[in-house]
Amino acid sequence: MSSHNSEAAYASAEIASMIQYQQNHFFNGIGTTGAWSLFAGREGGCQWPLADGVISATNPNKQLNIAFEFKRINEGVHGILTALGQSYAYLEKGYDASVMCIPGKYSSHNLPGEHVKRIIESTAPDIPIWIFVYDEPDLSATRPFQGKLTCVRDITLASCRTIQRSVNTTTSASRVTTLWAHVREGMSHPDAFFRFCQCVKIVSSTGESLDMSIFPQQLIDAVRRIDPNANIFKYLSNTSSDNILDMAWRKVWFSYYFWKDLIPVYTNNGVYVVNDVTTKIKIDHSTYQKLFSGRVDSIKNKLVDKLNNGTITENEAWEYYAKKVRKDAHSYREVIDSGLYHIGFLSPNGELTDLGYKYVDACERSNSAYQALPMEILRGAVLQNGQFAALLHYIFKLSEERFDNDLYSFSAINNNGRRTFKHEEYLQWLLDYFANTLHIVQQSSLRAGGTRKPLQAEISFMSKLGLIRSSRYRIGSGLCIDWPQVETSLQFFNNL
């Protein structure tokens, strides 16, 4: 089952690969020759107009972002003119170039690519817009658009005019994320998505109401020492304005994460003891997420150790704590609201979409994000809008090819004589292939010795959604994808 989003993902990846191998022609005279590295991703922000994808090109001393616009044949022949207008708009938004990818033929138009090329050549022949046309993709292939794309407007970037942009647009096209929705292990919980969407719904209709009494005096004083002019709510939630998303984040942060009983660092009856209260965010049906405590390296635990050792004062402890809370508020917010935008629950203006309202309503009916209906809506949105269906496609097809050639790839016989699967080697192989052959992740994400393992967050998230079987890996097949669940969720989503 294919969608506009997944086909756009496959096509942008293939074009990124084509440009990578023809970079001296495409970038002729720009940057260090032969040193360009490309990957296909998506916009990190949500400012209109929104591209279907972004092809990011990195050179040692230069960074270029190319907007990608994709049309399917069922969008009709008028879609080619929409794509042309959007391609111009992306240039004004701040992109260095645009790529249009449209069907090679419609029932009512035999040469749409040539048609659009003539329009551009007769009006703005030096505009940095490339046109690709495609034959019907082979969705059973690892790379569905391989051998299916033809470039009908091919000019070198150096010979194109530079588009003048307004001051406000210069940074709007600078953030690029992975092809699939951004998630992080330990942050991207269904209940976190529900509560943020619910708070967007509430502040959209009733505005904001904040209660100062939740803060201990020591924390109020600490924030004043750090910044005498700071609004404590804005400081501790790391928000700066009163737009919908900032108000919603403050509501969710102080109601569910940094809430009254969790806030104190310690209790003190002669000896300092960590205040180990959990958040109100559920990570499954019954377990609440911990934040700022619970591990030896948690901020509360470290500060309490120092207080008991006499190596820090209470005032210093509260100041460290306030700074850490502010920093983590930003990290959590960035993951959660960008994820919700990518899966189609939030609109560019910060309000809930129709799909977002359906999701919140489904959660509110049972006051849980973990019941069958909200989980099905979330799964479908993640697969379709979040383009996790494309990620699963690539994992499955690459694994199938690898294990068809060598059934025992990534396995070894242990000391007990049993064969075991070395899943970390397998995931590193996938990530290397994604970067070097498919061009769907950035080379810099292949950092050695990093604390995050390859695809760790994505696989943990898909497992939480039930898209991967409980025994995650199997010798001879790799990642155990629950295809019946994937198909059911996509079918459900298409009928929503």
C-alpha cells in the first residue's frame, strides 16, 4: 500500500543519489570539487509553504538545501502547475534550488515535463528549478524509482540567478531532519503526544492560566538570581512568547512534567533525600515516566549527593537545577512538537489539525492514549504522514536481499554452541547503507562512539506502537516487522 508521502520519500532519495553521483555537473564551480555529500530528508520547521522533502547538500565549506516537490498521477494534470508555483515559492522561502518531480505522462497530456520546461525557459531561464519526470515506480523494489527518473530540465547551479529573499525567510529553510518523523527514546511516548495535543486544544479555546503557588521559594529565588528580569514560567519552560504552542507547552510542562509534587529537589530531615516523585506522563498503561531523578546521574541525585557531602550550597543546588530544568524543557518540547507536526496532528500555525482533534477526542473518551482507537490513529499517522512506512520498506527490502545471499549474516555461535544474532552490527550495516547508497541519512549521524545506537529511537518507538514483534530480531530475517499490523493500520488510516 503506497501513499503520496512514501512515494515522495522514495523519489527524493533516488534524486539525491543521482545528484551525488553527478555532483561535478550539478554543482559545477560551487564548493570543493567532488566533496559534496547529499541526503534526502524533510523540513525541520513548519513554516508555510511546506516542501514534500528536502535534499540537503553539504560541502566542507558550504551547505545548500534543495526543496523537493512531488506529484502523483492521481492528483491530476493541474498538479503540474501547482508544483511549478510551489517550486518558485520555495526559492523565495530561502531554498537554494527546487526540484520538481512529476509523472512522465498523463492520459490528457503526453509530455508534461517538456510543457513545464517551456514555461520556465520562456519566463525565467536562469531560475534554479530542476524538473524530473518518472515512469510508474516499482514498489516491490528496494529503490522503487531506480531507473524510472529522467531529468528534463538540467542546468548547473552556478549558472542560475540568486533569488533575493526578505530578511524573515533567510533561516526558514535551514533545518533539515530525517525522512521519517523525528522521535527520541524516552521522550516520544503516546501519552506525551496526547497531553501536548490536549493542551493545544485547551489553550486554543480558553487561553492560559498559571499558578505561581506550585514553586518552592528557593526555586523562585534561584531564577531571580540567574535572571532578575525573567518570567519564571517562561524561564523554566524555555518559552519566549504567548503563541498557541508556547502556551500549550507551558501548560503541559507544569501540569504533567514539572508539576507541583515533582518540583522540589529534596526533603531534608537532618539528611538530604532525593524527592523521587514521577511525572504524570505514562510510558505504558500503568507506568509513569521519571524526570530529574531515579538514576545516579539524574540531576536531583547528583545535587543531593553534593549537598550531603557539603560540596555545594542549597542556593547553588537550586540554581543548577533551574538551569537543567530549562535546558530539558527545550529538549522535550523540540522532540514532541516536531514529531506531532511531522505526523500531521499539528498545523503550521500551531493549532490542531482535523486529525489531531480526532486523536485527542479518541484519547479523551477513555482518558488514555493506550486504548485501541487512539493507538490505531497514532500508528496510521506515524506510518503514513511520518513516513515510517518508507523506513520499514527500506529495512525489509535490504534485509531480504542480504539474508537471501547469506542466511547467517550478522550471526555467530556463542560459547554454549548456540547461534545468536548480532543486532548492533546489523543496524550499523543498515545505517551505513542508508547513508552511503540510499542517501536518506546524513553522514554526520554515523558518528563513532556515540551514545545513541543506530536507529535506536526509531525501533524503540515502533516497538512501543506494536509495529515490531516482541522478539525484535531473528536470524535469517533481521528486524521482525509485524506486517499484518502495518497493513491494518494503513487501511484504517486511509478510511479515517
